[in-house]
Amino acid sequence: MNKKTPVTIISGSIGSGKTTLINELVSASKDMNTAVISHEPKPVTVVEPIGQVRKYKKRTLASTYTVCTSTMEELLEEMKKLAAINDIDYIFMELAGTVEAFPITYMLYNPEDEDAYSILEDIYIDNIVTVIDTTNFWLDFTSDKQIHYQHPLTHHMTEMMMADLLINQIEWCNLLLMNKYKHVNKERINELEWFLEKLQPAGEIVKLDSGDTLAKYLFYRRTFDMEEMSKASAFLGEKTDESNVLKVVGEYGIGSFVYKREGSFHYERFRKWLEQLPQEILRSKGIVSFSEDKKRGFLSQAGPSITLEMEEESSIGRRSEEKIELHFIGIELPCKDIIDALDACLEPAQENRTLMEKCKDISGFK
């Protein structure tokens, strides 16, 4: 039986330091033959692959294989080729700043895609890493900047809010690397670390010094588990009983709380509240019920990006209860104001069925 080649997938925003990290990791693995796949889903010119190869070979060993791909089909083909090379010990896959790791792992672990699924006979995903630009994270997260990218399956050009991209990269990884933090004060680092832990409680968070010190967190650890990752639900995983309170960390007051109600919202009232969403809310996610036609919606908000997806008509009849559960993360959250505003969105007949909850400040780092 042939040995399986481990693969580490590395994602992160543009300028977060992914390429430098890979160069240092390859240099640190002097006793191994490594390969690097650079995946950027857009039309590639003849010159671009040359530039990508040079980008790595400036600081890597001559034995390193370097390939570039721009479509999922090309990525799949190159992975097959590399897996067939017996003397390759480790593969690094760098994703462009606008790319998420989820579509790639879904493709590989989807049994219905026999062509992709068969690759797992020769390789395994060792880690999925997201590199965080600590210095510029909040600037990017709270901006209204839109990212233009090519959809990995349809190949159509589309747009995504920067905040959504960052959330997706953070929520689908097992290792978060905080890079470029040396000029950031300790308090801000602790706040960002707490925020990342809320979004990805199952992931390991490491402050990145160099590839040499990072190597022990990566090579042959088999820390990525597709089944466990699929079960994860980001910060919705925290306990949601009646004792939930506003939990705050640091002098800037980054904290979280859970809003729970039995009953349903009036759709128009809730929609108007979303249009005036308090800027202190950085991230919110959860389930909402609406009185109109007993519909249910799924809210996901990151920075200025807000998505409310309505439940499909075919599943409405199967719902046995109406409830609301929304999780909030933000800076100096006006907890009472948010609760009062959301209570005002409830149908009058439902207001007497609200659950009890407390709302008070708790200082200290959780």
C-alpha cells in the first residue's frame, strides 16, 4: 500500500503573509521534498505562472516542485500528478486572497464526485490554515469593500463583502495563525484572539513568529477532521440557556450575548431594524421565525454585510415550534437597547411568552 502524501491548505486575505510563511516552512523542512500549489481562480496569462514560481524559489530549495492552477479542474489534475510522484513528502497549497478552503475540501470529500474522491487514496488533508493579518484585520472587517472573485464551480465572476470572506476563511480551518502582530499592543491582540476563538472555537490559535517555530504545529499532525469540521457551527456552539449574559473582554469592550425568544417576529419590523443595525455589532448569526405564513429565516451578518435567507416552502410544514435565537459579537454592545429593539419587533400576541435573560457587564478575559 502506497503511503499517503499530507497536504496543508493555507488561506488568508491579500497581504496576510501566506507566501512568506510557505517559503519559511519549505526552508525549515530541509530533509523533505516538498511541493507548492498556488491556486488563484482567474484567467492566468503566460507570464503569471513564471512570476509565481519565482516568488517561491527566491527562498526555497531547488528540489521544491511549484505549480500554479486557476480552476478546480486544474487543481484536481495537479494534485493527482503530485500524489503520483513517490519522492514528494509534503504538499503546501496556497490559496489566493479571495479564495476559501471549503469548496476545495468539499470537492475532495464528496463521494458523489468519484474523480476527486479517489485522490484521497493517495493524499490526506493534514491541516487547513488561515493566516490573519493582525495589524489590518479590523480595518478590513469593518470596511464596505467588495471582493471580485471567480466562483469555483460556475466560474462566473461574482462579488463578496470583505467581511464575509474573512468569516468564511476563519470558520473553515483548524489552525489560525495571527501574523503581523509585533506592532499591535497586547490588549488589541487579546481582543482579536478572543474574537477568533468565538468564530472558530474548535481551532487552534497560534501567534506566528517564523516558519521554523510553526513547523511543529503542522507537519504530520492530521489535525483536520472533515466530519468534525462539518459539525462545527462557529460561535453558535456556546451554551444558550437562560443564564447567558453579556461577556466582555478588554478595555475596548469586545463582547457577546445571546438573544432568545419563544414566538415570532413581525417581518417588516425586523427588516427595518436590520436596515438600522447598530454599528457596534460586528457579527451576528442565528434563527428567526416570522408570523407571516409561519416562515423561518437564517440570519448571517459580518460587519456591513447582512444576509437573511428564508426557509424553503417544502420544510415549513415540518416545523413544530416557533423560536428566535440570535448570537451577537460586537464592541461595547448596547445589550439592553438591542433587546428592547428586538422585543419591539415581536408580534404583540407573542410578547408575553418571552424567555427570561440577564444582561450585565462582566470584566476579564474569558
